[in-house]
Amino acid sequence: MTGRRLDRVHTILCVDDDAYLADLLRYALCRVGYSVHLAHAAADALRAVQTAKPDLVIADVNLPDRDGFALCAQLRAAYQLPVILLTARTVDADVLAGFAHGAQDYIAKPFSMQVLLCRVEAVLRRATAPAAEPAGKRLRRLHSGWFDTEQAQVTANGVTVKLTATESRILELLLAHEGQVLSAERIMDALWDYESETNASVVKTHIRYLRSKLATVFGPLPLVDTVRGLGYTYHRQPAEVPLVEAVG
């Protein structure tokens, strides 16, 4: 048991072509109070979403009719559903592909059912939590431009760049702790809200992509610094001073 208090019964859709594992997931989730529906292929899952109206989808990456990455992207785009991906593929590129397609979490097989239950609870808590800021405060000043936290995009100098959900959350976290050095472990804890086994290289890769996107807007300004051996920090840069022509 996770000790979770249910304000209402959440519905979860589990998508896996392994009938044995799907039944195990249903048993474990039902045992702690969730309502669970099963699907064994992506097409079945899309039909089930219409009827079951789940609060969360747990999907295997390797499905018989299409991969779970594509299913995740479609569920996020069409229904804004939080998705947890399950897979035996654990290299960083696959983990990042999951997050890039909108997954809220990525769990490697084999896994502890207790760990999965904790991650399900964490994802649902984030998905149902009230917004941290009112809509009127979604724009954050970022150097000479703006960071739109709702649209996950940065705009400056007539250029707009779109961030992934994870990149946006990392940038929000760094802005909220301006001038402080945040370790990779602290970033993981803040973003995924559980004890993670993912190594620091995943955070490093997200930071690299974030810096690359910021550079397309601001140029080579060191907005996100690496403090060797400690972590990452954001320092607000002063706006460029306009040139003034000499008179006389």
C-alpha cells in the first residue's frame, strides 16, 4: 500500500500486449483503489480512451500495431492525458525519446510494483494539482525576452523556440532558484517527485538541449551555467546597452 488518500477514484488505462503483465498491473492498481481498464494494442487503447475516460495511461513501448512513443504523443496531443511508458529499453536515447514524446515518466522493466505505484501516485498528484501560478503570471522575464510557462516557449528578438515539457520545467526550476546551484539529483527529485534510478547524464542531456534552444534566441549567452562537480545555475544577464553615437 502507498498510503495514498483518494479524493476520488482515479481511472487508469494499462496498455500492454503481455496479458500476464497487464493482469498483474490491474491487480496491483485495483488493490490500492484505482479503477483499471486494459488494452493490448494501440488501436484498442485509443478506443478505450473514448469509453473509459482514464486519468492516466500506462503503456508499453513495444506494442504490436505501433510503438508506444507514437501512442504517447497522440494521447498527449488529443487528450492531454498523462502517460507512463514501460519498456526494457533503458539507454538514455530511448528514455529521452519517451520524454520528448510527452511522457510524464519512463519505467524500465523489470520493475518493483511498489515503485510503480509510487510513481503512478506522483504523476496523478502533479496532473491534478492546481496551477502553481495564475494564468496572468505565466510570462516570466528571461534576459531580453520572455518565457511562456504555459505554452513552454521562449521568445526574444522576433524569434520563438518551443521547449519540451521537461526542458520547460527545468528552466522554471532554475528561474525559481536564480543564483543557486542545483545538483542533477535535486533537479530529478523536483521534476519527477520520487527516488529515481536515472543517472545524472539524462539531466545533462536535457540541459544541453535547453542551452541549444536558448542559443537560437539569445545567441551564446551563458544563461544556464554548469558549476563543475556541483550542478547547474541560472544567472540573469544584464540587457545589452544600446550604442549611442557621439555628438559634435
